Amino acid sequence: MSYLEYNTKYIPTGFRKLMYINWPIIVLLTAVAGYGFIMLYSVAGGSADPWMSAQVKRFGVGMVMLVGVAMVPIWFWRNVSAVAFGVSVLLLVAVEFFGAVGMGAQRWIDLGFMRLQPSELTKITLVMVLAAYYDWLPSDKTSRPLWVIFPVLIILFPTFLVLRQPDLGTALLLLMGGATIMFLAGVHWAYFATVIAAGVAGLVAIFEGRGTSWQLLKDYQYRRIDTFLDPSNDPLGAGYHITQAKIALGSGGWTGRGFMQGTQSRLNFLPEKHTDFIFTTLAEEFGFVGAFTLLILYVLIITFCVASALGNKDRFASLLTLGVAMTFFLFFAVNMAMVTGLAPVVGVPLPLVSYGGSAMLVLLIAFGLVQSAHVHRPR
Amino acid sequence: MKRYTKDVDESARRITRRTLVVGAVQLGIVGALGVRMQKLQIEQADQFRLLAEENRINIRLIPPARGLIFDLNGRPIAANEQNYRIVMVREDAGDVGEILERLTKLVPLDPQDLARAMEEMRRRSPFVPVTIADRLTWEDVARVNVNAPALPGITAEVGLSRVYPWGADLGHVVGYVGPVSDYDLSRIDDQDPLLQIPKFQIGKTGAENKLERRLRGSAGTKRIEVNAVGRVMRELDRKEGNSGADVQLTIDARLQSYVQARLDSESAGAVVLDLENGDLRAVASAPSFDPNMFVRGISVANWRDLNENKFRPLAAKAVQGTYPPGSTFKMVTALAALEDGKVTPEETIRCKGWVDVYGTRFHCWKRAGHGNVNLHESLKQSCDSYYYEISQRVGIDKIAAMARKLGLGTRHDLPLSAVAEGLAPDKAWKKRVRDQDWRIGDTVNASIGQGYVLSSPLQLAVMAGRLATGRDITPRLVRAIDGVEEPSGRGEDIGLNENYLRRVRAAMDDVSNNARGTAYRSRINASDMKMAGKTGTSQVRRITAEERRTGVTRNADLPWERRDHALFVSFAPVENPRFAVAVIVEHGGGGSTVAAPIARDIMLQALYDGEPPLDAYPTSDRGRIAEQQRKIRERVPPGSKGQDRA
């Protein structure tokens, strides 16, 4: 609606749109993905198969989708936000009933040609629907209780479904990502203070409830927390992964042990070395320099997104871009915190680097939305 | 509905403000991550690098080759033989059952071993090689190798195993090796990491056991890289260990083999001592056992046979068995009295067949008595009464001291299992051990090597050697280790009156070379090889008054375990003694009839370094001896390998 007041004649059309794409972000994404290809080649013991070649193909498909999404005007995406969210929630409900079990959790639906993880999809659609909501909502109503409860429900419903799968990592990401958008949209401080207080109380409840009939988390989740709090307690059992991950990281030193020279990953001491724990291999083989470089690349991506968002007068576009950036940030921050032993192991992949189809496609589509917002910004 | 610009601007400003807050938080988190990485990767890098190395590198020991044992002439007594075994790697095999079935058609497999191997395979990781069959012949291994394509996961490996070419003939001397057990580990104070290797072979008895430290050698190491589940990825480097030292014994394996053959099925022990340097040329105990049985792992049936045999094959009687020395002890008593001046060689003592000592009657073996006997006659005819008399004059303490001087009642330091101390009793001993006062009767009994006196064949051979040479010869079993010769046991002058020693030797000469001597029938006929000796027949029971009355004094009428021990000690040649031989036949009967012929045959073998000519024997014996020699030539000792004994 607000587009009526934009001067749309300055919006580029046709192939000229390509020139207005935020190319630095594309370059950075490719750099990060390239880093990932190198690592997947290394953890396979110096072979493109089975992981790197598949990942390259997905990245190619993802980039095409990114550009495709970017070409479509941002107002179209705003208009379909609610529908997209509805579909992804329906899919989440569907995995409840028809989902296949992988790695001990119900996470994906086999569509025949690909395995769809609705929880990944939800990560963008939630951002979209919240951005659209706050775009639609007059800003003076933002902090009114009734208008706060509605987005809270929008966030909590899919979060609840994902938690049931159970996928603690994605649930946390949805919850925090959603909350951040509400915060950015201008919801009053007091609400967040209240929620944080309630959250602390909830944590207490979680620990107090352990072992009783109303315990809130599964046993394995409790064990992960225990292990996180003191991995040395159980170095060969539950703490094994964290201990070995820290050994791999630490043994990297300044410049690492060299490409394909990481003994921890090559000799299989590392768990899930091609997915959630790929950062440990990277840190082992390329050292602090390599690991910190990746961190800088991520920060640069976020910075360019934020810069784009702040320069965009459209409220939907701005919130959407910030939401995607926030989700992306949460991804790598949680993953890195997890493998460096700062956070419990919750199963969040390292964005664009970890092997995995859905996550990569969804992220690239999300960045497609960011590009669409950038290309079609009011001038 | 149109939005006011003011509203849009206000909204954008608010978003910017809030973004800055969120950005600050994000920056803080990124900072925390950076600091964390710096801490792990730079501050604690060394520590984690070490942990990573510990993760991946295992140090494995390479067992060294065990030192070999040779006899005096360089014949192998304990050797290492290549043995072939078949190992299987489960993950390479695929269908384990199918492969094993094919294998069974090629090589004989023990179902028990097979079951054990299957169990082990189930328990261990799929890449760990498990031994399916051990000690296969080269032909079996060749068959397996030819069929290798049809047997995935099966490989033949070569290892070393201990083998004793002389089998039972040297069983008691070399002993045997076996896998180190928890009991061994608890008993011996040995930090050698080799002992931690499963099934590492260490010496269990005999020289293998006593010379263990020298024979074992030192471990080599190899560093290997392993992955998280312990699979070996590659060998990083290796440092070879030192193989054990080779040991040369003083034993002459051929002579030893002869002695074992001559003792045959008797329960007996015999020792041949080289008087030049104290070398033990033969230390034989019969019956013996085949040490190879123990290396392979002895079967329950064989083990029971060895343990339940009343002749005790596992006991090394030559060094470990102690017996009353009987009349062979008389030289000790005589020398004690002579040295003390309590009797002169010429003094005669009347033997009437018995001596009464404070109301107890002690009988001479010759009921009718020997009449007047001096030192010479008393030894030659083995008169007991003479010694009953002189022992009372000199007293037990001097006799015991003389016994120790001549090598009885002391433990000789030899690398053999359970070398016995024997017993040369004196007053202090009885007080200490029995808490009783010494009685004169005890002295009288001890004077003829009965009562408390105990000695082993080894000790008797040493005694004979010291009498023959007048030197305090000490026996040695090891001639050289790693080419370095051990100190000789030749010894120095023992400090006895040479005149008395000559008298005793002359009497011992007559024992076997005078027609009235007790061992005349077992003399050596060759004039330059004549043997001197002393017979002994020691009682293992008291002859009861009842038996005396009813006349059951003949040994043959008694059950085996109550018969007398037969003993003979000797040296030869008389003029220039080179060897001393002691023989004990448990419950064999009379020393002159049973032990003396054996000692004579052994002595001749030693003197001639091989089979002696028949004319060294008394004419009447030659036919029998020829037959005996033929039998021994054809004998193959149990467990021996003919071709390796050259």
C-alpha cells in the first residue's frame, strides 16, 4: 500500500535490475560458500565426492533462485507473505503426521525429487509475515497489547511445532529471530524485559522439573545441557563431541595444521564433521587466521544487509532485510558458540558451509528477498 | 489509505535506533566468539595440540627375539622356530561362516579353536585380526596362499615360537616358556613394558626362567597413527629393540641325552661334573617331560599324567631332590675325624656286627661283623660300626662343618628351578628347627648318612669332585652369555690334609677296583681310566624288630616306595680325575647293584666323549653292554627332533 507514495518510475525494470543487485553481498556469499566447498573436499579425505560436488550443484541452483527471487518486485513478496507463512505452517503440521525420521527427529517430508524440511522454510516465511505485519500496522499501534499478542502467536505456533519434532536449535532460532523483528519494529522495551524475566523463570522451571512427571525437555536434551555445563565429566560418552571439537579447534593454533592435515577430522575423532561440526575442521586446518576470516566474512554480509536495510525507506523491505540478516547471524553465532563450547550442542548448521540442501537453498532464497528489497527500494 | 511522510520518517528513525541496539549486541557476541577462538587456538594451542597427538598416536611395542640357548658344543638347546598362523579380519571377509567353511577344507582346524576365534571376532572391532589357527605347517600355509582369492580376509602370518630340539632330554635344565600370567605379574618385580603384551612368552622354569632377564632382550617401539575407533592408519616410525643374549650352557647335550637314556624309566637323578672348571656336563632327572608340550599349551590329559605319575616327572631330582646320602656320607665322617685327630688312618676298630650306644643297638649292614677294620677297609667294605665309633669321638658339629666344606648342606647357585639346600644337621639346627636337644643317637645315625642328613645328587657330585681334587670346586651351568665367559668354578685348595685325602681316595679306588670292594662288579677295565667311587644304600624307613624277626629285610619284598635308595658317587680317572659322577636311583635297592653300573656307564661316556669301546668294560659284561648301547643308539627321546640334534 505504501508503494503508492513511492516514485516507482525510478525503479529499474527488465535486465537493468541486474545492475542494481547488491553485488558485494553476492560476492561475500560466494566466498563463504567457496570456503565451505574447500572444507567439504577436505573432510571427504581429499575428494569431491560425496559432499563437495553435491554442495556446488545446490549452490548453483540456489544462486539461480536467488537471482530469480531478486527479479520479482518486493511488493509481490509482501503480498504473498501471509500465504507463504500459512503454507509452511501447514507443512510443519504435515511432518507431524507424515514426516520421516532422520537423526532421531522428524524433520523432513520426502517429496520424491527432494527432501523438504518445513522448519527451514519457516525460518524465512516467519520473517516475511512479521515484516508484512508491521508494515501493515500503523506505527502508533505497535506497542498496544492486542497488537503485540498477535505476532507473538505467529511466532510461537511454528516454534511449538518445531520443538515437537524435536528440533531445539531451529525452535530457538525461530523464537529469537521473531523476537528480534518485533524489537526492531518498535515494540515497547517493557515487553522484552517481561519476557526475559519470564524466560529466566522458565529455565529455572526446566531444571526444577527434571526427573519429575512434568519434565519439559527430553532426556537427551537434558544430557546435552549437562554435558555443556561440564564436558569433562563424561569425556568418552556424551561429552566426547565437545571435547574432541575443542581439541580440534585448539590444535589449529595460529595458522592451522594445513589443508587436509587435520588429524582430528581425518581420523574421525570429530562428530558430524561435514555438517554441524565443520567449523572445527576448518579451525583445525586453517587455524585462528582461517576461522577468524570466516567470522569476518559473516560480519561483512550482515553489515551490507544492515546498510541496505537502513537505506531503504520501505518498512517491509527494511524489516525483511534486517530479519534475514538476524536469522543469518543467529545461525552462525549459535553454531560457532556451540562448537567452541560456549553454548550447548543444539544442532544448528554453519550457514552456507555445512553440508545440507534445504538450509542452503532456503538461505539463498532469503538473500534473494534481500536483493529484491535492495533492487526495488524506493528512490 | 495513505501514510504520512512523517510517520514513515519516524518509523525509519525508530528502526535505525533499534538496529543500532541489536547491532551492538551482535557485535558483542561476535567479539565473544573472537575472544573464545583466540583463547582456544592461541593461548591453549600447545595443550590441545598435545591432546590431538595423544588421540592419534599409539605406541606399540615390538617384542624382541628371545636369546638362544646352546650346549657346550654349540648345539641348540632352545631355539626360535618360525611358525605360521592364519588370521582373519572380519570386515574383509564378508561372510565369515562361508569363508571358514572353505578354510576348513584346506587346513585342519580344531573346532574348539574355531569357536574361540568366532567369539573373539564378535567381541572385537571388525578390523582387528583374529588368530584362527596357530602352528601350521608350511604346506598348510602354502595351500591357503594359493587359494587366497577365494579367501578374502584370511592371511597367513609368520611368528617366532620357542622350540626345544632335545625334547625331554633337557626338559628339567632349560625349562620352558609360556605366556605371562597375572600370577607372574603379581609375583615378579619387573617394570618391563614387554610383560604387558598379551601372551608375551617368558621363562617359566629352569634356565629359561632363571636367565629370563638376559634372554628376553629389550623392546623396540613403533609409533602408529590410529583413528577414533582404533584402526591403524599408518606406521609413523619404528625403533627396533635388542634381541636377547645367547646363552651357552656347560651341558653336553649328547652326554645329557645318553644319561637320560641310561636312567631310562627309573625314578632317578644323575649329575656329571667336569673337575677342570666345575662345569656341569649333565644334570639328568628321570623320568623327564617334554618342554615343547608346555610351549604349545599342554593338554589336560598330559598334565594329569605328569602330575599323577608316582615317579614325579616334573621334579628335577638331580638338583631339587634330597635324599639321605647313606654310605656315600662316610668320607665326610672319616675326614672330620681324621682332621680332628680323633682317629688315625691306621687305627683299627673292631666290628662285631653292631654297636651299643647308651642302650640302643645300632647294626652294621653285615650282621656277622667285619672284624678289625681301619679307615681303608671301612670305606672299601662300607663297614658301619667303624663310623658309629669315630662319629661319637668327633661329634656332630665337626661332621656337619666337614659336610658343608665338601659341598653338602649348602645351596649351590645355579640358574635352575628349586635348587635344594639339603641338610647337614648340627646341634644348633636341631635346637632351632625341632626345639630338641641333639642326642648321641642322632650323631650315630648321621655318621652313615642316615637320620637327618639330606643331600641332592648335585651336592654329592660336588663332594666327590672336591674329594678327588682337593679344590673347592663350585658347579656352574652357564659357560658364556653373549660370548662373555662366566667365571670358572675350578676353585682353590680346600685346606684339607693331603695325606688324609689320599687315603680316602685310595679306599674309594679299591671300592670299585679291589675284588672285595662293594662296587667291584661295576669297575672300569681300561687301565688309564679307572674309576674310584663309593656306594650308598639309604633306608627310607626303619627296619622294625618285627621285620628283623620274620626276616623281611630283602628290598625286593617291599613295596616300591618303601625300598632303599641306591646311590653311587665316583670320580675318574683315579690318577688324574677329570669327572665326578653322582647317581641316585629312588627306591632302587642297593647302591652297588643298581646305582654303580649306571654311574660307570655314564663315566665312560664322559671320559671317551662318546660311546666307549667295549674293552673298557669287564669281560663278563660286554655282551649285555653291547645290547644296551644298541638300544640307546636307537632311542628317540620324547619331543625331540632328530635332525636338529646334530
